[in-house]
Amino acid sequence: MPYEIDETHDPKLESWVESANDPKSDFPIQNLPLGTRVSIDDDGDSWLSVVTRVGDMVVDLSALAASEIIPDEDDEWAFFGVDAIAADGTWPSLRRQLQQLFSRDDSRLRSHTDRDEIVMPAEEVGLGLPFFNMVIDYTDFYASLFHATNVGSMFRPDNPLLPNYKHIPIAYHGRASTIVPSGAPVRRPRGQLLPGATIADGDPVFGPCKLLDYELEVGFVVGRGNERGSPIAIGEAEDHILGMCLVNDWSARDIQKWEYQPLGPFLAKNFATTVSPYIVTMEALAPFRTPAMERAAGDPTPLGYLTSEHNTKAGGVDITLEVFLSSAKMRDSGAEPVRLSRGSFKDMYWTIGQMLTHHASNGCQMQPGDLLASGTVSGPTRDARGCLLELTWDGDPFASPPKVVPGTQRTPIKLPTGEERKFLADGDEVIIRGYCEREGYRRIGFGECRGIIEPAFEG
Amino acid sequence: MPYEIDETHDPKLESWVESANDPKSDFPIQNLPLGTRVSIDDDGDSWLSVVTRVGDMVVDLSALAASEIIPDEDDEWAFFGVDAIAADGTWPSLRRQLQQLFSRDDSRLRSHTDRDEIVMPAEEVGLGLPFFNMVIDYTDFYASLFHATNVGSMFRPDNPLLPNYKHIPIAYHGRASTIVPSGAPVRRPRGQLLPGATIADGDPVFGPCKLLDYELEVGFVVGRGNERGSPIAIGEAEDHILGMCLVNDWSARDIQKWEYQPLGPFLAKNFATTVSPYIVTMEALAPFRTPAMERAAGDPTPLGYLTSEHNTKAGGVDITLEVFLSSAKMRDSGAEPVRLSRGSFKDMYWTIGQMLTHHASNGCQMQPGDLLASGTVSGPTRDARGCLLELTWDGDPFASPPKVVPGTQRTPIKLPTGEERKFLADGDEVIIRGYCEREGYRRIGFGECRGIIEPAFEG
């Protein structure tokens, strides 16, 4: 079984970086996520280096390699990206060595003359996209049954779930060029909008999106690819996954509604997708694996190519996911961000192994650094809904008997400033946080995925 | 107006490369398309260089730059990709200089000692993807009204065209990792297939695709990008387009039918997409521009952001497109490939300028080297249908009164060996050819886009 719990997860391990020992820290030395630093010199030239994070400190692995504190005989991890570290199997050994290097009693780096060029306060370091600042292929799934049922209930009250949903991990390709790091502002998109409910009420107009939304998602990153034409067996799927991150799949609901048939969402999604700064590796997540979500009586058994013992017993990951909103007015008045939802990634109908295996089942070539996202993570309860489209909607498809209310009936969320939101306003900041907690283990966190909405383009 | 006819299109210009003067050549010195050479040395190391083509000869532009026959003071086009050549505006000047260099009376290269390292027979040169052998983002449109109506008639006889079609250049994101150069074999994909017409007839099974198809498409390549958040005005759209190529969007119809709702085609398309070896630049295509397809009475006028005088008068491109099929048995018996269809790119409902402008209208960032494809190019007549799904189908949505036949009724195509095809068999080779012809101008061709179907993965 891949990614077993071992001595690297021992909760008693502490670091000489004291902030890593805070039980509330996302980044104890049991975590050691991977990110990408973007450095810019006085001439404006920029370069990239792979980093990890310990407590409040960012660790530049290229600088560490140059110091030769940890031998890097083949120059394997000094000059290459996250993908190279993952693809050649360097990571498990490097992870152990990094954990030792930052352990309380290890003085090699702590008292090294180059220490300040290797270990820096996180707030002083600029981080790009965690996959060496670039994605070639990005795929977005639709793996939450609760989300699919909620959204289906709005648009097809009599038939919320399409017949393929429980057989296929449904997905579509996203746009790589507009994947942006946490903190990058997001401009409200413009697009074709219908003035009424359907075209019968009037022709479309072009203008700023009025129903701007976020989608809480979890991403996972390919470490090892496959050859074009050859599938990835479900039993080996997780060997191909480097780790996970947080994703906000910003969505323009009014553009989406008018454009999405028959080929799926396009401009409603591809103006921006925000990802968190670190890939939390599968090694760090080992203590938090859970069984795949139990299928209800009468649900079809997944086909053989999507079934394995590991997947059934431990294909899930229990990541607590929270979304916060902060309006411009809230920030001006010093109010804390308001929590909109709280759920867990364990409540997904399809596992990350099933998603990857399905993706490659036709021979599609996966490559190191590819980003796959889960689709909106919504749970069974109202407060675990992962987007405003669901959160401010008054239907409840899980009530018995089903209580389905047309999607246009919305109850706004009240903010501490007295403001109300059905969808996002200019100046709103959306903050996604994710972390794993389990009795007997250190908390493993993802940090934050943030973005502020800017006004639409004028011109 | 961009890309005007000028003296570079003079049909009397001839080359000292005699094969370029053949009136049937795709590559006279009025064309000068851009491609990418993949060189591999004895140690297995590979490198890329930008090439053009003159008659039967490939011209290595990196080797040409090194020769200093044409001054390249800033090293602009020696070491960079097609995208750099386009993005910095080098191309129009370089095109003129190349045309002069290969003109009949120019002896600089013809009698140069390095000539054989610069000019090589095409059959001795390995070419990769024309965009410096890599695509980051690939988008596929659906811009033929005839194709959309044909396909819609099969799946929704009473409502072939969805209400958004004549307002929006519909598109979806494709997979970049499986875009392959002409000649690369294509493995028959496996996937989930329904044994009957719907799920009511039985649960899906996993196995080799039975309804494998090609799609004749035209691609166009971004030369200059835009900033994230800022649109591309329709009046400037063509300034951002470097040129065009041929695309085969291989499609698994049975996988597509079961998977595509609600998020669009995914595994039915992303196993392989074949492109022709050269980008024929917009400069070379200037004499073949046509008005945008005339809209029928009652069709909506495109919204303002999709309208310009140039687009209406000359937004189209008259490229003759032909598809040929050759089965393994035909090749064994020495039979010539059979032509399946013949149409023109001028019959598209949406222009390339409208497609690009729509794509960036929400602020989506376009980057040099991005590939956009038109969707299946089908014309108004039966012999101009651009895929087997349409060609072997017996309906005729353009008959009056409409004669709509369920999509399952198929008339096979007969091959000279006595074989029949409703869809592609293993060993079939699909060959797409494209060229522009107009009285008073030299023929400008695209070469070929080829691929042979290999049997499905077994394991």
C-alpha cells in the first residue's frame, strides 16, 4: 500500500524552528510541503527555486543544495522543478533528510554560515505556482455527489443527477494560462448574459458578470506521468500523485448558464483559477487517509478499472476545508473574515486515485506537474456547501421527501457590516483554508488560497 | 486592414529551388510556412530549430542565422521558437528576406558553402509540432453551423441547434499533452461504453472504442498574447494570429455519447489530436480571404464585440480541405487513398477573429503558441461533411421539409478493396490535405496531416 504511516509522522518530533512546534501550525516538520520561490533581482531578472516550509520559515532547496549540507551528488534537486524532484523518486529520501535537518537536535543548518540565505521568514519570500510556476494541463472533475445533486436540482429539478454520474468520474479540461498563485487579484469577467431566464425573454447582452462565485476545490498534482496510449492501473494510481493543494475555481454563473451547452463550461471558468502556494505531499497525508465514501444501497459498483482494495479502504483523504469571506468594508472596519462553510474532502464520491486512473484510461498522457482538481467540495449538510450558488440557495435535495425549490430563490448571507451577499461583490476577498487533524498526530496544513475581486475591465 | 495582398504574392516570383515552381506545389516562395525540426544526435540528445519550407526542401532557420547570410544582429530568430519569431514582430521582415534569398536570381545561399546544412530534402528531416514542439493551451471550437446542425439532428431531432449557437462561438478546452505531429500513430482508446442505446439497456462496460472517428479541422496559432484581464478587440484580433494549420481531432463517438453531459467531451477526445507540420502564416493567406459566411434572414446579428468591418468583409479564409482514407489492405494492394470529402473553410459560421476575440472577451490570457481549432469543418453538401459520424449518416437536416433520420441509421463507405467503413478500423490511415487556390495567385498549401490507427491497449 502506498504512503504508509511511518516514523516521519511521530508527533513527538520537534524542530529548532520554534514556530513549527505550535500545535496550530500548518507546517510542522511532519509536513514539509513543496513550493516554488520567485526571486527578482535589481535588474528585474527573475528565477525560480523549489522551497519547503517549516513553521513560519520558507526553506530554499536550491540554496540548501548549493550549501552541500545535504549531499546532492547528482545535482538532482538543486536546479529542477517540483516535477523533477517527484518524477525521479528523489522526494521520499529528501523528505527524511529535511526532517532530520530541521529536528531540534540537528545543528548542521541551524549554526551554518549560509543559514539566512536558506531559511527565510515566509512573509519576505515571493511564492509562485507550486508546480515550478507553470501548469501545462489542468483538468477539473465533478467528484462531489452532494455538489452535483445540489446543482442538478437547480437546473433539472425532476432529474438532478445525470445517469452517468455514478459510473464516471466526470471531468472537463480547464485553462492552464490563467492559473494564478494565492494572492493574485481576480478581475470580474465580462461575457454574454441573458437579461431573463431564457432567450425567449430577450437576446443576450455583453457586460460584466453579475453572478460571480467561488468554488472550493482540492487539487492534486501528477508526479510521475505515463506514456501516451498506456493507462495507469488503479493499484498504481497514487504512485503517480505527488501531493495536494487548495484550489478556487472562480465561476461566472450567468455566463456559465448561457454558454455551457453542449460542450461544457468555458469562459465562465477560464478567467482565473487560484491555487495555494504549497503541494502537501502524499507522504505527509498518510495518517489522514479514510475509506472511499460509502456507496448507497442501489448505487452501481464502480467498474473493475476503478476498483482496488486500497482505494476502497483508504482512497479518501480527510482534509477539513473552510471558506472565509472578507468584504472591502469589513477590512476597512477591522472585522475578521466570516466563515461561510466547513466541510471535508472525505465526503467525495470519487477518490483521487479513481480520478487519475479514469483520466488515463483511454491512454491520455499525464505529465509531471499536471494539475487535477476535484470539483466543488460540498458535504451532506448545508454548512458544508462549497460555493455561493449552493450556499445561498433554499432548496434541499437531501430532505426526505425531496424538497426542491427553483434555483432563483436565494437567501443572502449577512456580513457583520450589515452588507448582504448572494454572489461576490467587487472588493470581496475569498480565503480557503485546509488542514488535517487526527488524535495522536500533528496537524498538517495547506496554508491559504486567497483572491480579491477587482472591478470588470472598462474600455 | 491586416495582412494585405502585396508584392510578396506576385505569382511571377520563382525560386532556384525548382520544385517550388511546380504549380501543384504547396510550398512556392509565396508561402514560406513555419515549422519545427527535431534533431537527434548519436548520443540520443535532441534539440529543436525553426524551419521553413520551399518546394521539396526544408530550410533550417537556426542554421541560416548561424551562417550570417541574412543578418540577425539581435539573435532574434536563431535560438527561439515560432512564438518568439511572431511575438516580437520579426516575421514580416524575415519573410521578405527569405523570399528574396530563395528567388531565382539570388545566389547568396544557393552557392554558399553551408548550403547543405541549411537546405535539406524534406524527407530527410524530422519535424515535430510546428509551435516549437509544444502547446500549453489548446481550445477547440464548434464553428461550423453545418456540423452543429448535422450532429444536433442526430441527438436532438426536434431541436438540432441549441439557442446559444448563433450568438456564441461555442468552444471547450482540449488536452495539450496528447497533441501529436503528423505521422504519429494513434492508439484506439478504451473507455466506458453503453451496450445499448441508453443506460436502461444495460450498465456500461469498459473496453475498446467501437465508433472511432476523425474530425477535419483547421487550427490557428496565437502569435501575440494579451494580459490576463484584458480582452482582444475584434479589430485587432488578427494581429494576434500567427497562422493556420490542419488538425485532426480524433473522436471516440461511443465514449463521447455516454460521458459528455453535463461538462462536455473529455476522454472521447483527449487521447490524440494530430496537427500538420507547418503553420501557414496569415501573410501568405492574404489573397484567399473571403467575407464572413452570410447569415440567413432571421439569424441574430453578432454582438458588437464580435463585429468589425474587416471581419464582415474578409474574416473568412477559402482553404480547400480534403480527407482521404487508406486501409491496411488498400496499402498492401497498392491502392491509392480514397477521398472521403472535400469542403472549404470559408463555410464556417464563425471567423477565426471572432473565435479569438470571444475567447479573450472575459480576460482569458492567450499566449504565443496557443492552438485554437475550428471544430469539424462541414459544408452545405453531403460530400463536404468533415467526419464519419456525418458522412455515413443518412439524415439530411438541410432538406426541405427537413428529413431527419435517427443517428443509428448508417450507410457505409465502400473502399476499393471491397471493405466497408462506418467508422475507423485498426490500420486505417486518415490523411487531411489543405490548400488555397485563386486565379492570378500561386497555390498556397498546408501539406498533410496523417495518422494511422493502432489496436487498443491490451493488459
